Amino acid sequence: MIQISGNDLKNLDKRYRTTLINSLAGIRQVALVGTMDRSRQSNLSIINSAIHLGAEPSLFGYISRPHTVERHTLENILETKHYTFNFVTQHFIKNAHQTAARYPKNQSEFKECGFQEEIFENQFVFVKEASVKIGMKFLEKITIKQNNTDLIIGEIQNVFIEPSRLEKDGFVNLENTLMNSGLDTYYVPEKIAKLSYAKPNSEPQILIS
């Protein structure tokens, strides 16, 4: 077993340390965040930091890096108060990854990366190719003082799900949708089992395998 202490981390090469810590956080759902500014200039960016914050009210959060340079996604959210999360399948791996490139504000990642815009209620811009689409209303920005990142909190306004992915009990099956670890390594999830509700002194039962 390799041990890396806190002091060791501080002394590591910056790029190596970043790769280590980013991948250590594990495999996470990829979301493409769709936004528009008031002039309807669209923007699309990839994240893997979407966080479930609660079901009542229905809140999701995500982490935005320090606002020390232009952050088109964050700036659009603060300007219009609306944004979208879009989950795509592995077929769009290269398109999704390319949205991380630093395009100028007047160039839409939708067009540059091969995705189609889908406008809903003149407020939300979705990825037409996405299997699951979530429309969000901005509620709160919390700056984390230790590293100046921002926790963006929003409430779900609408959800669009491919019928084959929505199960009878309300479970959304995200098999074959993109996940990643770090900045450049991608995976797809596979359901291995569904278990009964855990109770003390009772062994969980496999409902679906």
C-alpha cells in the first residue's frame, strides 16, 4: 500500500497532484451545462460535479471553479437565472469532451462541438441529443473560502427523460450515459443489482440483478 501524507501532497508536482486528487474523487456523472445570455448567445460546458441536494424541494448543486477569469457558464447563470443539465451517451464522448475547450464567448460550443440546441420556454437551452435533460432555476451561489470555488444551487423546473430510461418506481436508469474521472478519462455505468430497502438485523434482498 502506498502512503501519501498531507505534507507529501503539498510537495508533489502541481500537475501530478491535480491529476491524483481529481481522480481520487472517483467516477462521476458527466453533465453538459447549457446556458444562454440575455442576447441568446448559447454556451455549453462539461462538468462532473453535479450534486443531489434534496428531493423536496428538488435541488441540485454543482461546483464552479474560481471566477478569476471569464466563466461564461457561471456568468450566464447569474445573468438569466436559468440553465440546464444534459446527460449524453457514450456515442458523444468526443463531442462532450471538446466542450471543455476555451472558446470565446461569441462562439457557441453547441455549434463548435456538434450538438444541436433545443430551446424550451425561451429560457432553457437543452442538448437535443441528450437522453436526460434537466431545466434548472438558479437559487444561490455560495463561495467556498478555502479555494474560492462556488457552489451553485438550483431548483429543478422540468425534466425530460427517454421513456426507456424511466422505470415504474420512478428510478431513472442512466446506463450507457457518460461518466468520467479526473479531466479526461471516461466510463459508462452498468447496473449490477437493485436491492431491497436496508433495515437493521435484516439482509438486503436482490430485487433485480
